[in-house]
Amino acid sequence: MLSVQSLFQSIPVINLLGNEQSVASLCFDSRKAKEGSLFFAIKGTQVDGHQFLPQVYEQGCKTWVVEQIPTEIPSDVTCVQVADSNEALALAAAEFYGHPSKSLKLVGITGTNGKTTSVTLLFELFRKLGHRCGLISTVQNKIQDRVIPATHTTPDSLSLQELLKEMKDEGCTHVFMEVSSHAVVQKRIFAVEFHGAIFSNITRDHLDFHETFDAYIAAKKGFFDALTSKAFALTNVDDKRGMVMLQNTKAKKYSYGLLNAADFKAKIISNGIAGLQLDINGHQVHAQLIGTFNAYNLLAIYSTAVIMGEDPMEVLIQLSSLKTAPGRFEQMAGKQHKMAIVDYAHTPDALENVLKTIQAIRNKHQQIITVIGCGGNRDAGKRPIMAALAAKYSDAFVLTSDNPRKENPELILDQMEAGLSQEEKAKMNRIVDRKAGIFYAIHQLAQAGDIILVAGKGHETYQEIQGVKYDFDDKQVIREAFEALN
């Protein structure tokens, strides 16, 4: 238990009203506020936490952090006014949990595509190299073999500090985490000390939140700008904005790439259904992963391991045994020699990368059948682009629902279809029910030996419709469809 005064030693305070009180817990969810809690009133995108101050008081919570002091404050309440409640929460959480990141080699990766695969590969690689590791990812959080369900790409600042402390207490020395652009803007990683940062790439995404592509780039760059001189910064030199990420960082700078001069360089020798054969800094290695995008992922984790002092030859040996993350170019074999590939691709760049990879590894007799949708209440501008890419690289495709959320799924498909020419529409099948769409692709469109790409949801085990999450797993539906084949 800490005092308000001790928690706010390093936090700029505008005003403090009331008496000193002890703090047993921190919270920003009004439902969790209770006696002994310090409640942070945060202005969110949907609701303003200040409106719940009367509620938390009724629940016994009498210590508040606010940006705006309420007109009426009960006499037994301590009220701390700050300029930014998100920032104050991050700083207080770090203090409350004893700054666990300072005791960990914490590496964050940011970028539009490749984050989940890269952090998962790093987690598995460093475990094979003998380290005790933690993982913080879109799919799941892990402490060694113990799985902790994930709700966001990057947890909120309070959950993150709690999770890092748990990892530290359980003996982890290395932690690998995804860092989303939302997390940077919302200061979820504020007061977290990173040992290193990796930039994968940047393409159109999350414009519903950032509004402009420049703002999205600035959010990613903000992660690198905040690094200390003790950290390292590793960037993809082949991405045209890769070097931008390093412009203002104090960290030690490194680069990796397949096309341009870099500190860590790779060349693809072969790329097929059996995997990748790579030349990395003059040494050949075979990997089980497929595709140019995975060559970048593998090169990034090799570079990271070497920067962090691991033996280069031992790293190469272990690379060959690594498998892809769940829902990332995950292959499933079925009857009639049909193959399904499940991938989380939900951006134009990711979808194009996956489809180009399938084009490169298929034989001349195999058709590509794509099942694709777009999420509701997200960037609508990418919808016609996604449909056009499915048409360009597929022999036939199904437009279907992803997570419609609170939008009408038929209207989402209308917007996707608007990106198609009359000739492209001849290859289109429009089936709003996702399960029916997957079954149709496997049973009606695919011939013996064909490849069916089911894109957009990957690892997810739910479908969100009108605010309700229903059980839905693309892989399970594919299994059922395969089983129903003659």
C-alpha cells in the first residue's frame, strides 16, 4: 500500500485538494473502484471517466485523479488534478508496481504488418536459446508455457505494468511485445523502459482512429523518439519510411533489409511450399515459414538476437525449427488435396503479400480461391481496395462478413464491391454469412488440389455482430467443410 504523495513524486500535479490517503489499488474502470482505490478519470473515445465520479464515490472510492475538478467534491475525498490522466496513470502504475521493465530486456515491435509473427518468433527463439521469456501479443500473452488471454494488441498502461511485474516475479529475463499505434497515442507504453525497438513496415491502417496517414506514421515514430541511449533501434531499410523512424531517436541504430545496404542483409535463395532458403549475412539457413514477408520477419528476429549478444550461428540453427504464429499463413490440408490457408491479413498490403506468396508457390494447375471481408466501424476507405486485390490475384473469390460490429454487413459488402469492374465481378461471389461463404468456397468453387485463402480473422475465435461476440473460428469452420467433402 502506497500513499498518494509517494505515487505522485514524479507526476506533475496542477492542484491537490483534500487530505493524504493510502492507496491499495489503481483503476480507471469505474466498475472496479472501491474503498482504497485511486480512480483515474480518463476521457476516452466513447465515454468520459469524469462522469462516473459520483458512482465511484458511492462504491467507497474517495481518491480521484482528474483533468477537470468537479464543481462539487465531498469533504472526505482527495482530488488530484493533472494535465493528462492517461500519462498520470502510466506513471503511477509504473511506480505502484515497482518499475518492472527496468529489470527486463523488453523489446517492442511496431509496424502495420508482421508484429504478431515477429514477437512470437522472438519469444520461441529466445526460449530455445535458454532464456526465460514473456510474450505480449494480439493472439495471447504468455509467461513461458502459461497462457494469459489477450484483449488488445498492447494492454492498457495499468494492465501492462501488472503483467510485466508478474513476468519479472516469475523469473523472466526477456519479454517481447507488440506496440500498436493506438498504444503510443494513448500513452499505454508511457513510463515503460524498452531495451530495444523494431520497425517492420507501414501501410494504410487504422485511419478511423488516426484520421490521416501522416498521423499514423507519427504515432509509430513516437515509439522510437522516446527510446533512451541505452536501447537499440532496428528498422527495415527497404520500407521507404524505415529510416524516418530513426531520425530523432537516442538509441543505437541498426538496419535490416533484402534490397538495400543494411547492417543485416538477407537474400531469398528459394521460396516454396516447403519453406524458405535464405542467405543471411553470408550464411545459408532453411526456414519452415513461407513468403517474402516472412523473410523480413526472420531477418528482423535474427538481427535482434545478434544485437542482444546471442551467438549468430546458434541463432541460425534455431531459426530453422521455428513455426509461424497462430492464424498467420497457417496451412490446413483437406480431402481431395485441397489446401486452406488461414491468415489475419486485414490490410491491403498484408492481403497483397499473402496472395502474391500463394501465386509464387502454387503450381500451374492450382486455382486460388479467396474468402475476404472487412471489419465494421473501422477504416472504410480500404474496403474497395481489399476487394480489388482479391479479384486481381484470385481465380474466384467470396466477399463475406468479417466482424461487422455495429454496421450493416450488406452495406460493407456494397462498399467492397464498389472497387470492382464488371469483369472482376464475374469472379465474385457475395455471401454475407461467413460460414456459408467458407463452405461455398471449399465445396463449390475449389476443385481438387486448389488453394483456398480465408483472410481477415486469423487467430480470432469470435465474430462480433451488433455488439455481441459469437463463437466463430475460421479454422474450425474449415475443418467442418473439409470433413463434409466426399
